[in-house]
Amino acid sequence: MIRWKNQREETEELSLAEKDGCITIQSTVHHSAEEVHYSLELDRSWTFRKGSLRIGDRSLTLHADGSGSWFDREHGPIEELTGAIDIDISCTPFTNSLPINRMEWVQGRTVSMDVVYLSVPDLTFRKVTQHYTLLRDSNGIREFRYQSPTYESSIFVDREGLVVDYPGLFLRI
């Protein structure tokens, strides 16, 4: 079980399992008045394939083919998301681990990527461009510079690419 605490005293409890070439994630975020439950399915290279998110009686499911095509719950195409590979769920640091674990990193090189940004609690989504730069790799901790259209921060991850500190937002406990 992996746990994070955020600056608003909310917590997340996440389990990760690998089986038959698939990585599955189950998580609960104790978020303000409501709990956020999400599950993700990734392939062995940490590429997003399916995600479901539930807040109370509202839910959202997205599918992706791993090559930039996205689909709704009924497998209808979502054209405005075309080209995105990863998903970024606003209430968790975990989804930063997807591109961090999927990509090969060279210190000082910036990698730009389109991702599907999923906003919680309103469950809206849009494609955005994000940038990651590996700043340092020391004693099993890697520091990345993360940039999005509206935010910039350092992110510190362990050897497994899981966030240990996202200054001002999330801290692993």
C-alpha cells in the first residue's frame, strides 16, 4: 500500500499489482467531502489503457489504445484527445509516474508530451501539453522539473518512479 498526504490534509491509499504483463492500480483519495475512487490499467511499459473514476454516484471511464486514440465507456472515439498517451488525474501524484516510468531519461533533457488532464471533482477532461526534465539522480531519488500550462514544480521520485515528494502538494507517508 502506498500512501500520500496533500497540503489540505487529504490522503490517498493506492495499491499496485503486476500480473500477466498488466499493471493494475486501485486507489481511494479521501478528498474533501467525498471520496474519489479510481482504477487504472497499464501495459507493462506503463502506458495507459483503461481508467475508471468514481465520486459518489458520478463516474467516468476512458480507454486508450496506447498509440494516441481515446475512447469513452461505450468505446466511441474521443477525437479531441487524439495524440495523448498518458493521463493526469488532478487529485493524485501517482499519474506523474506514468510518463516517468514509460520514458528513457537523460539528465537535463526536456521531454514534452500530450496528456489527458482529468479534473476532480468535476470529472472534466482535456488534452494538455506537459514537460518533464530530469534534473538529478542521486541515492535512489530522481528530481524532475514538471511544467504544465498552469503549473510548474519539482517532483521527487524513488527508484520505482513513484512520487515521494511533490513540494507544496503531496508527500508520501
